[in-house]
Amino acid sequence: MNKTRLEAFSDGVIAIIITIMVLEIHMPDTANWESFRQLSPMLTGYILSFIFIGIYWNNHHHLLHTVKQVTGAMMWANLNLLFWLSLVPLATTWMDKTCFSSFAVVVYAVLLLMCGLSFDILRRIILSSLPPDSHLRETLGKLNFKSILSVFCYSLAVAAAFWHTYVSICLFAFVAIVWIVPSRDIEKGLADDK
């Protein structure tokens, strides 16, 4: 399969995910501060999820730049990632409608954990497909720390949600900050491999 086709499919799915999320925000019937205040949990959930989807899209884009030949394992790993990402609108809406209840935040944290694990599986499969002398092997290997940190924080967020949901949200924000800038080493590794 052509890498461009995989990228286009992934981009389309991610665009639909974002569209579904925004369609779940229902505007209030009145225009006053109280209505806006009631809308704020939905906006908070949407912004948080939009940032996460954007981070995955951006890092996925950079990760796929390292691929020379798409394999069946890559396609299935990519579908696995897209499956978990496609559940983000559902979990976001549930979290919003329950005003960030403990159980809904736990489900959201588990979902983010599954997204993180799925991205790491895709990264590892791509890493294993690279030639042994590729500079990109070292670059993709460096992302292992971010992956482990993310899994740890998401697991901690699951436990924290039973105590205080805002601690979980802070952990989500921390992971977002860690991943918000994709590894610039990927471009350097691509240049070195030419």
C-alpha cells in the first residue's frame, strides 16, 4: 500500500472525529452569562479533546514520514489507533454531560491510555521496519520515554479520578504539554538518512 493512501485515510478519520465532537456541543436557548456558564463544561471537554486529537494527528504525521514501505502490521496498528481515537467524541460527550463525574473521567482516562498504547504500538512497528543503520531508529527510540511517561500519567489519572477529577485533568494537560511539539529529531533523522 502507498504511504499517501494511509495518510489520507488517517487524516479523513481524524477530521471526522473533530467534526463529531463539535456537533455534540449544543448551544443554549438564551444569551446570558448563566447559559454560558452551563456550557463551559462542554467547551472544556471539547477543547481538551481537540488538543489531544490535534496532538495525535501532528505526531502521527511526523511518524509516518519515517515510513518507506507500508506493511500489513502498520496498517492494522494504524487502524487500532484510529479505533481508539474514534471513541474520543463519545467519552468527551459523556464526561461533559456528567459534569466531569468520577466514572466518566475514569473512562476518558482509560481511553487516553488506550490511545497512547496504540500510538506506541504503531511507533514500535515502524521502528522495527527501519534498516539497522538508519538514524531514525535512534530518533524513534527516544520517543520511548514520552510513551512510558504518558502511560504512567494516564494510569495515575484513572486512580486520581476517584479522589478528585481535576487532578486527572491536570495529568491530561501535562501529557498534552509533553507531546504538543513533535520530535524535531525526526526531520533531522530523515535528512541524515538521505
